[in-house]
Amino acid sequence: MNMSSRFFPFALASVLMVCLNAFAQDYPSSHKTITFVLPYAAGGPTDKAARDLAQSMSKAMGGQSIVIDNAAGASGSIGTNKVAKASADGYTLLFTHIAQATLVSFFRNLPYNVEKDFEYLGLVSENPMNLIGRPSLQANTMAELVTWAQANKGKINIANAGPGSASHLCGMLFQSTLKVDMTSVPYKGTAPAMTDLIGGQVDLMCDQTTTTIAQIEGKKVKSFAVTTPSRLTSPVLKDMPTMQEAGLKDFTVTIWQGLYAPKGTPAVVLKKINEALKTAVKDPEFIRKQEAGGASVINDARNDPAGHKAFVMSEVVKWAPIIKAAGVYAD
Ligand code: ASP
């Protein structure tokens, strides 16, 4: 090998580094669109939160175009895997919820590694859940629902967004606390499940308050309880008992949501996205929209990559034994 052929790979690597740095410094380019991959159907609570965040982050990035790609299916693992395998250039990001910590225990063969395949960008909001039922259900209160469930063992359907989704976790907890087994009906997200619940094709569902409130207000579904330790302040749900008040001891569920990039995204790009995320969570418009849905905006160490990752890893550990004990798996 002569001098010039030995020198060539180093020269090429340096040119590449210079190009990558220039590209990273230039981020976000006004000629490119940032895509938030959303692993559930359009119109559901995760979709709603992603769209609210996209709007506020776009503002924080000087009008940068941000679009949503609803890559739904397989409990959210399809969209999540799409981002794990995407170019690490900051233009394809994942917006997802608690499933980032729970799918790993539900799936025997998850096609990505939650710890190693993502850059953590920050959590943005926390949502309570709400147990709701079809409008024709012969129960109006939680006490009546418990009596009805016990009298109809083996006949009850409960909708969810697939094993490991928020609605599934909440529904599983409800069944085990009540000691009544129900038939789980999985959808690509709780938006299509909500349509079937309103139509009476399924009996029950647990969903985030950000999308249940409008349906309760419109009298399209019945509401039985919320999953927070204390009652919510939302005008529509303020008289709704908590699961604990309704006698379901230790029943609390809160769903958190955040943003991720593929592993290997340049540090300067990650910093810019994180800065925009932190501006967005202080945007009065973003806060107003979350609070109107009974959710709260996260404003603590979990807005930063290290705090976000540490929290998700602690949630993986928290949910693993609960899911294992339930013995529900997906392939
Ligand atoms: N709420 C859903 C869940 O149960 C997901 C969604 O459609 O946003 O995980």
C-alpha cells in the first residue's frame, strides 16, 4: 500500500466528519420536515398529545415544519421499531407513552432494544385514565358496574390498544382487582376502540382523560371512575370518584409520554430538540390544552435526556413483575 492509498480512508473520514458537523449545526433545516412517528391510530390520546407538542415545538423552532406519521399496529411496536431503524439525523422522532417501558415485558421478541436503540429527549406530560362504558350499559355508578360485572362473568368485552398499551394495563388491573376475567379486544389505538364503544360493540374501556372528556360531555359513553389518587379538577370529571374511593384498593395508573430519537443522532441535534421540547412544555398554549384534558405537563428532571431515561428504566423494572404475574404475552 503506498502513502496516498493509506491516507485516503483518513481523508475520507475527516471530510465525512466535517459534512456531518456542518449538517448538525444547520439543524433543523427549513427545507426539511421533522416527522413524529406515532405508534397508535389518529384521533387517540397519544396522537392528540403528539400534535399539541408538534405545534408548540414548531413554534419554538421558528416555524419548523413537523408532521405526524401514525404508524400504528402491534401494540405500538411497529412505529417504535420504525424509529429505532430510522436515520439518526433528527428528522424522524418517536412520540410514545408508557408502552416504551411495558412492551418489553409483553413481547417475547421485541424487534428493538429500549435501552440501547434510542436517544431519550424528554418526557412532556402525564395523563390520568378513566374507566368508561358503552352508553347502553345497565350501570351508572361504579358500585352498579361491579354488581353488573360479577353477574355477567365470561360475557364482558373490554377494548384496548393491544398488549402492553396503557388501556390494556389499566383494563388488566381492573380485572384483577375485581377478580372478573373479561375478553380483551385489541385495536390499533383507542380512537377506533372508542368508535366501537360508542356503537355498543364493546362494553368497557380504560382510556386517557384527554380523549374521554369530550365523549362523556357529549353523553356518548358512560364514565365510572378515574385512576388518580385524588379527584380531578376538570369540570367534566370533578365529581367522578377515584378507583380507590370506589373500593378498588391500590388502583392508580398514570400514563406518561415523551420524545425519542434513533441512537447515534448527533449531540448538537439532540440538544436543539431538547431545547425546543423544554420551551414547548412552558408554552401556555401547550399547558392549557393538556390541562383541559385532565393531564398535567411535566416540568422536572424528566424533561432532560438523563432524567427521562432513568425514569423509563425504573418503569421497566416496576412493570415487569406485574406483567409477568399476569402471564399475558405477545409474539
Ligand atoms: N390510549 C392508547 C393506549 O391505550 C393509545 C392511543 O391510542 O393513544 O395505549
